[in-house]
Amino acid sequence: MQFTSEQRLDDGVLEREFTLGEIPGILWTPGSASASTPAPLILLGHPTLGLHRMYPRLVARARRAAADGFATATIELPGCGDRPRWAAGEQARADLRRAKEAGDPIGDEIIDALILPLVEKAVPEWQSALDVLLSLPELGGSVGYSGGVISVGIRLAVAEPRIVAAGLFAGSFIPRAMFEEARRVTIPLHVLLQWDDEGNDRQAALDLFDAFGSREKSLHANMGGHTGVPQYAGEDAAGFFARHLR
């Protein structure tokens, strides 16, 4: 890992951009953090819009987590932002656009081509980033995962034992294969669902929640579209991580 920039935000949070090989990322640590009290870490997932476009929302989430004493980190997803594209991913995105423009249903073939290769590429990168991040003296203890492409969160919850709790956003396409993986998830889950999300299959989201194997799981449904998440929903998620990462 190589840190490429550093700035102190007005609330004291330290923001450092880094690269891990070709992968860019950002680490935020609380202003009160010290080497003698390593901060628990929350990995901030995000959609495939790129870190630059998502930065305002990511830094807001990071500041909120820092207020509770948590560090946060994120990395750019494969094929997104300034990272190299791959042909199959670009074809899947083009097929999705054509289906939407034509008003056609989004079939399983398109969803699988769009999401499954992303999961296969992204999860090992998150795990590699976690290896390096947890070697830093200012980070330690429990790890959580929050938001982003829900299928990536599912795979991480199954494959990464260092993640002990996850907050998931039911706002992205779900390949059928992920329902079987969801049954293997056992960590505590906090799932957010926007009831009127125009791009989300509500019934699929409800079926996925039912499939999760976790003994502790809660579904938080709010009226409104994809970008209409109420502010208090963030407070609920913060309380969830405070309970499970301390």
C-alpha cells in the first residue's frame, strides 16, 4: 500500500488516499484515534459509479462512523472509475442499457453477466485490502462491511471471517446464484430497503432477506425511491455497528 495524499478534515478526521497495486482507495481514521487504541474498521461498499462520483456520500458516511470511533476504508471496484474496463463487463452494461431503453424486463442472463464477474473480481481485492489495512497500527479489532453492491456484500459475508457484521442495501440486481450463498451467511445483518426503489425488484429483495441464514437479521424498509433514504436510516445503521464492532 502506498499513501498518495493526506488531509485533515474540519472535524479532525484524517483522510488518506492510497493505491494498492493498481487499485485506488481511501482510508478515514477518527481524529481521536491513537496507536494505543486501534479503531475498529468498517469497509464502505459503493455502486459502480466510481469513487470520484461517490466521494460526497462516502465521506459523509466516513465522518458519521468516525464520530463513533470507527475507521472506514473503500476501494475502487474493478472496471470502474479510472480502472481498466473488461470487454464482458462493458457488453453487459450495454445490454442493460438497451433493455432499459426498450422497456424490456431485465433477464437473468443480463444480471448474471453484469454482477457475477464483478463479485469474482471484487471480493479478493477487498480481502487483499483488508490484509494490508489491518497491518496498520491505528486499525484493529472487529471489521464490518457497509453498503455497496449487495452481491459483493453477500460473498464477503460468506468468505471473509474477519467481517463480523454487515449493513446491506437492497438496491442492486441479484443473480439467482446469490440466493444460495445468502443461506450461508451467519453474521448479524442490517438490511436497508427503499420500498419504491424504481430500479430494484422489491420481491426479490424480500426473498433474499428471507434466505439469509443469520440468526440476527433486521429489515429496515422506508418509503421512497433509490436516492430517498431518510437521514435517520444512517443513525439506525450506526447503532447496528456500534453494537457489533465494540
